[in-house]
Amino acid sequence: MGEAAPRAAQAPDSAHNLKEGTGSAGNGAAAIDFRTEPARYRHWKLSTNGNVATLTMDVDEKAPLLGGYELKLNSYDLGVDIELADAIERLRFEHPEVAVIILKSGKDRVFCAGANIRMLAGATHAHKVNFCKFTNETRNSIEDASENSGQKYICVVNGTAAGGGYELALACDHIMLVDDGSAAVSLPELPLLAVLPGTGGLTRVTDKRKVRRDHADVFCTTEEGVKGKRAVDWRLVDEVMPRSRLDESVEKRAKAIAATLSGKPAKGIALTPVERKRTADGNEYKYVSVAFARDNRLATITLRGPESAPPSSADEMTKQGAAFWPLQLARELDDAILDIRLNELEVATIVFKSDGDAQRVLAHDAFLDANAAHWLTREIRFKWKRVLKRVDMTSRSLVTLVEPGSCFAGTLAEFIFAADRCYMLIGTMQGDNRAPATIVLDDANFSGVYAMSNGLSRLATRFLGEPGSLDAAKGETGKPLDAERVEALGLVTFALDDIDWEDEVRLFLEERASFSPDGLTGMEANLRFAGPETMETKIFARLTAWQNWIFQRPNAVGPEGALTRYGSGQKPNFDLKRV
Amino acid sequence: MGEAAPRAAQAPDSAHNLKEGTGSAGNGAAAIDFRTEPARYRHWKLSTNGNVATLTMDVDEKAPLLGGYELKLNSYDLGVDIELADAIERLRFEHPEVAVIILKSGKDRVFCAGANIRMLAGATHAHKVNFCKFTNETRNSIEDASENSGQKYICVVNGTAAGGGYELALACDHIMLVDDGSAAVSLPELPLLAVLPGTGGLTRVTDKRKVRRDHADVFCTTEEGVKGKRAVDWRLVDEVMPRSRLDESVEKRAKAIAATLSGKPAKGIALTPVERKRTADGNEYKYVSVAFARDNRLATITLRGPESAPPSSADEMTKQGAAFWPLQLARELDDAILDIRLNELEVATIVFKSDGDAQRVLAHDAFLDANAAHWLTREIRFKWKRVLKRVDMTSRSLVTLVEPGSCFAGTLAEFIFAADRCYMLIGTMQGDNRAPATIVLDDANFSGVYAMSNGLSRLATRFLGEPGSLDAAKGETGKPLDAERVEALGLVTFALDDIDWEDEVRLFLEERASFSPDGLTGMEANLRFAGPETMETKIFARLTAWQNWIFQRPNAVGPEGALTRYGSGQKPNFDLKRV
């Protein structure tokens, strides 16, 4: 397999490929759509019973996202994971009363066989990498729900949990394994396919479950995995029980965990569908516009500020529900980013702009602060935190342009610090009678409420080498800051007057488009995350990079590689040099 | 360029390629030798004057290690770096009186152009990766000398410091740049070659010098680099001065730094040559044997214990000098590991064994402890720490076999915890009348004196998930522990009796040799370093992995890639998909 090999046309045949509009999936397929809802799930069932929900994986093998393979044995592809991500998010917003989620299989004696191997063997390098990134974000969202929303995941492993199947279990809080002499957890990627468990498995084994290194070595090289008592002794699972006692044990465990989680809100809000109008050159949402200039390899995302003042009360906010500006904007932006990632592979640079009333943005931040303990404001801020992390993890160059009419204030100012660079116009452009642009900081930029994967706020990360600048910026909270002031404060990269603006910005965008896409990906992945490392940064930076490397190596994907030859009856033929 | 392309015979023509023995460099060239000494340097000059040393880089362009390129403009290859590593080490052992090292160029208006591009374009993937690993270890050894031995490095950038040239500067404590309108520091790898600065540059920019992310972005995409005041403002260098005041400024700075470092020992020891006898199937040193079973892709390293009791005093130790058992063993092992890394590319697994009297090993540890404040014992322990890290970073499977006659005690017990797995024989083999093997722990296994790159001892890393086991092991300090006891304590992976021993060990080694070499490299890199991350682990795990990935990408190394086309007058042709 290679990048250059022509791919068979992969007509998407699953329900969540809407075939709408004119988006190009970069690989010749119609656009991949990340919007779904339980009624349209093909692979999962979500049900709730009081404060316990059950999320059942029952993959429809005839409904692959890309085509050309069958999703046997609860193996998954991106389409399966899109539904899982949706379910996890709905549980937080629509079912905040839920304290425990039982994640189980709908198949007999099979939990999940992991990522579909035929899909991996046939997918482009870019799709494999994007697939792993999204599934990683989904696994992280399980841990995020557990940590921040008190929604604890119990994983019921009723049979084989192999590779990505076990990695899904690893993202849960509590893993229960049937002890029947055959059910096992395994990470067989290396012995079977010559690749790595690409969805956080190695990192969660070492850093979350803290499995001893030599045990981890044995585990990850044992195709059939580990079962029974040894799985518990090695901390690979939390408990084992006979099949006959499985249901009863799960129920007991769910009740016990739920009992520790009190004070749940009674009722959620509906996550109504994200409305998107796709045209040849863009995507239009209510608060987000995406304009593609594909010849220049650009996507310009304009974020629109709120149209009115914040609601008068938390009840009023709850009534607005998914239409409440911060929530609707976050969901629209999330969709826009994912669409670019998967469907617009040649976009080199994402340009962030904003349009609106900064004071209204700040008023919404103030409203969220004033109601900080309310479950919905909490969920909205956590959602923003995840969306901003999704931006950080997007392997496109990011630039924010601050111009008259913009509203980069508070939450929206995060886009200045999330970007690889920010340019701000000094004064106005000739013929534009709007006031010169300003930036306003508020508490959201400092409090850590939108912490990056490294655990620090974007401003704290920016100023790791100059803590005095962080204090100076804090001292300016609430004040509209003009271009020269923010440049002096170190908040933007360059402040430019109208004479230089167009040329400088154009030159930057052209230069960016001229560089090696891979080189930029590697460079940005290293420059964006200074400071502390966390399990999350380890997964995205370290594990992902190794996996990307291996996904290119002939020993995995060459004509005689293990991934290519899997299932062919032929053994792989390896280049034996250790590198 | 590709792995499969036959390489022109690269007859090494530099002085440090000894062409001795029958080693195979894996790429058809004669073996690369890491042993050198100042009298044989081709590229560096080392001089000392009181407590200030000067290390002058003056690369002989006609003396490349591999052949087929010229080392113009102080560009370097592995041969140049082998000399630098030697000089840094000699400064610590032979010149402990030195407090400040002035690292400068012997060329006019050129500091260092970085890694030689023709060498990179022509080298195999394996050589590129091994080259980067060694140069990284050398840069780390500069920081190690600064931190642990109070030998501070001043880097004098008298002209261009590009790519690896600036990365060398980044490893120093203090960077002085001439301000003459042309001298600049730069990381032009991305715009020029579509690869990353592979020797820690990105990580040191973000995490050591804490350059603001957007400044780092501008810097790393600006081919010509940054000079003058901006270089200081952005924290890329520490100070600039006119060329006319350069010598005077350096002298002043060196004196000022030296004045802060008091209490230096007066006199060092000579690092006499490491004697090695190379045969067709191995390397023999005094305390280390390396036996290759190339058909089985194995290298067995046997570490021999001391032949006598430790010296009676620190003076006596100083007299023994490089012949003092712990120091001689460490130097021999370092050479053996590097030889396998670069010259035995198809070795899949390194087997560690030991042979000797455990009590004498412990007596040496006790001697080092008793003289812990002596400069030479300190240097020896730091040397061991570096050698053990070199083992950790070696991308071969590591297994330790504990058998009768072995002496895995104290310092040598680290090899049990440095290995991916450890097997220990219960009792004895038939016909062997030696006592059953035991393991003895001492303070060196717990104190952190041999901390891994993650900052923790190997045992603390091993037991991250079970602190009680760490305490239990500590409670057994000084006691000879038999196989069943150490297995119960979690110190070895498997304890096996004589009936299972041979088959189990053989099966493991065969299995290891059957796996994808790349897959193992990625897996081991992820499993070996649980717990905290440091700048060092970031460099080796994160930056290296991205660089390895990019070193495989067609945009860099394909027929139309930037590295391939560099200097050809043709522009690279990129696959524009962002991944």
C-alpha cells in the first residue's frame, strides 16, 4: 500500500454519509459527516434507566463508512466512532442525571475486535492518521466525562476485547472481564499487524493503569492476550467473574458507583441537529462561516458573536438550550473543524476571524461565570475546552487575523493564543469607517477553564518564559486593548498598519502553502505544547508520532508488510534492520 | 532515496575509522568506531587554560565519516560528533578543574552549518535515525556536564549558526552572537529541507529557552534566521555584541561565570584508550564480552564483576584511574552498546548476563557511597547514569538472564530493571555445581543516582502502580534474594526452573526476532518511559518520533522531495495533503 496507489472508489453507504453538497473527502469519496443522532445510529444503542445508562455496541457489519470491507466481530471504523462520540456527548447534555454508563457489547462472546483491519489496510495514510486522532479524542472524551461530569464508565468485557476493543475499555473507569477460560483482553497489533495500538493503548497501559513494564511487554507481544486472574494481577482489568454472575455483578457495581455520585441534575437539554448549509466554496452555520479558497489552500472560519444579551437567568439559558450562543457556536465550530480535517485534506492554513460585538461576548462570559456552578454552564465550558483542544490538535497551520468589526474578547480571544500566529491591524483600512480593532481579555483567559492538553491555559503556556508578561496581561483584564498595546503586551505576533497588512498576510499565507505539509505537521506538533506533559499530550504527541512513523514503514504497509498481508495466508517479509 | 536503494561503497576515510576486525556496519561500510582521543581529532581542538577550556570546531571538510560528501562550512556528520562527545567526556574526567568551556568555531564568520545535508540525503533511514540519536545524546551530555559537574558552556556564534549548528548552541548555557548585520541563528530545516531540526532544537526552543510559540513559529519558518536585537528579545540567544568586542566580551563572560564556580578539584585522571579485541563473532574487553549469534539476531553482553576488593582510599581509586572497575566497565559497555547500535543493525535482541562475585560488586557500590562527595566517584556515577540511559534509549529488545555465577547486585542489578524483560533461573542446571543465582539490591537502586530520563529510578518507574512493592523491595536491601523471592517481589518477569528454562528463553528470543523491527522500536519507546516527562524524554520520544516519520515521507526523501532535491536547482514537488 502506498499514498500513490489509486484507491478503489469507496462509495459511502452508511446512514451518516449524507452525500450532500459538494465537499470532497480528499480521497475521492463523498464528504464524511460527523453529525448524527441516536435515531440514526447503525452501530450503537443508547438507553437510560434512572441514573444508569447502557451503551451497547452492536456494529452492523454491512454498514462500513468507506466501503470495501465488513465490520465483523464488532470491529469499527470512523463511522462507528462518530456515533460513539455523539452518544458520549448526548449523555452529558441530554442525560445529566446519568451517573454510570455501562458500555457493553451486543454480540455474543465478543466485546470488540478493534479497528477494522481491512479498513486500515485499504485506507490512505492521511485517513489512518485522522481516524486515529478522532478515536483518540473520543476516548479522551470518555475520561473527560468521568472527571468533569461525574459520569463513570463501566466496561463489560464479555469475550474478546482485542486492540482498539481493549483500548476502548482502557478509556473507561472500571473494566469487568468474564472469566470463562476464553474471554481475554489483548493488544495484538504488534505481533499481528506490525503496527502499534494507535488509540492510546500503550500510554494508558503504562500511565493510567500503571502496568509494570515487563508485564506490559509480555502483554503487548502476546497475540491471544491475557485472561482471568492474571489480567487482574497485572492490573489490565479491575475484576473478573464467571459468566453466570456477569449481569448481577455489573448491576451491583453500577449501583455501588452511582451511590457515590450524588447531586445530579434532573433533566437535560436536547442537542438539536447542527444546521449546516454546504455550498461549493464553504459551509454556513448560524454563528460560523467557513469559506474555502482551495486554490490558495485556505479555509477562513469566521466566528460570529452573540446577537443579543445573555439570558436573564439560568432557567432562561436552559430554555434556550442548544440555541444558547456559546453552546451553538461551539457545536458549529466543532463540526466545521472536523469537516476540514477529514474532507479538505489539502487545506494548508485555517484563518480565524470574528465578527460581532465584543461587549456581548464578554457579557456571555460574565453570565457563565455568574452561573459557574450550574450544570449546563459547566458542560458548556467543558465543551469549549474540548473544542479548543480539537483546534490545538488540528494539523493545519492556524492563524488569527484581528481586524475592525471583530470580537476577539474573552472566550473568543482564545483563538489568538490557539493560533500559530496572530496578525492585528493597527487602525483601520481606507474606506472602512468601523472603529479600529481591539482585544479584551477576561477571566476565562487566565483561569484555566479552557486549559490545553498540557494542563495550562494558553496564555500561561505562551508566557512560560516570561511570567511577568502573564501578570501584565492579567492587569489589563476587561480593557479594550488596541493593536499597538497588545503587541507590546506580547499578545499578538505582529501588529501591522494598513500599508503593510495585505502584503504581509498574503505573503505569510503563500509561504505557508509552499512548505512541506508533513514538515509543518511535525513542527507545529512540537511547538504548540510547551511545558508539562500529561497522558493526553503523551498520547497525541508521542504515541501518535510513533504510530505515524510505523504507518509509513514498509514492514507494516509495504507490499510484503504485515498489514498488507494480513489474512492473505502469506507471512510478512520484514526488513530486519532495527532503527 | 529509499531503504532498498543500493548505497555506493562508503569507504570510511577518517582517522577514527580503524577498519579493524570483521564488524559489519550494516550498510556495507566498515565498522564505525566510537573510540578516539584529542591527538587523533580531525575536526575539533581542545585546549585548557586554568579553569577555562576552549573547544574549537574546525571541521576538516575532506574527512567525512562515510564518504561521498564534503563537510563544508563546519557542517558535521557522525564522525565530527564522535570527537565532540569524546571531548566533553574528557573535560569531566581529565580536566575537572575546568569551570567554563568556550565552544567556538575555527572558521571565519561561520559558526556551524549543521548536519551535512548531502550526508543526510545519501544516508539510509537507519543511519539518519542513529545519527540523530547519538547527536542528541551528545547535546544532552553538555547539559549533564553543566548541571552535574559545574562545567558551563559558552557558545560563541561568530557567524552563521544554522540548523544543527544552532542546536549545538542551544545545548550550551550561554549563547553569544555577533551583531554585524549578517551573523544569525536559524533552524531552516523545514523551509529548506522539509524535515525537522532533529537534535532537540524544537524542544529546547520551547522548553529550555521558552521562546513564545508564535515567535518560534516565525523563527522555524524563516530560512535566514534571526539576528541582532530580535534574537535577544526572542530569547534565542543571551547577548549580542559587535564583532570588534567579541573576544573581550567572551573573556569577560567566561571569567564571570568561572568566578561563580568554586571548589574545583585540581587534577584529573587520564581516560586511557578502551582496549577492544574484535573477532568475527564478538568483541572482547576486559570486563565486557559481546558475543554475536547473528543467525539468531542476538548479541549477548556479559558484564564481569570486579576481580578484587575496592581500593583502600579515594587516593588509591584516583591512582587506578580509568582502570578502576566501575569506570572501566562503564566505558567498555558504552563502546559495546554504540558498536551494536551502529554496526550491527540486524541484531534484534541484546541479552545481558553477568559473571562474578556479587559481594565485590556491592563492596564497590559501598566504596562509591562512602566517597560520595569525591569528584571522581561523582563523575563515575554520572557516567553510569549516562551509560544506563544509553541502554534505555537503545532500540533493541533488551532481556536480562539471571543464572548461577551471575553478580546482578547493586549497580549491576539496574540491568534487570533496564531490560524489557528479565528471566531468572530457579535453582541450578543439571551438572552445574555453582550455587543458585541471587539478586542483591542496594541503595544505588533506590536513591535515584541512576535516574532514567524521566527523572525516576528504574525501580520507582517499575512500581509506579504499586508503591507498596517499592517499599517491600527496599526492605530487602542487602539480602541475597533467590529466584522465587524476587519473582514474588516483582523484581523479575519470570522465575523458571531448569526444566522450562531453555525452551522458554529460546522461544522468547525466537519470537522477538520474528516481530517487525519497527513495530518493536515504537512499542518499546512507549513502554519504557512511564511516568513524568522531561525535556529529555520529550526530545527522544516526541521530537524523534516525528522526525523519524518525516524522514520516511516522500515530501522529504522521495524522488521529488526536498531533501533529495536540495542543491539540484529543482524545487521539491509536494503531496499537498495535510496529515
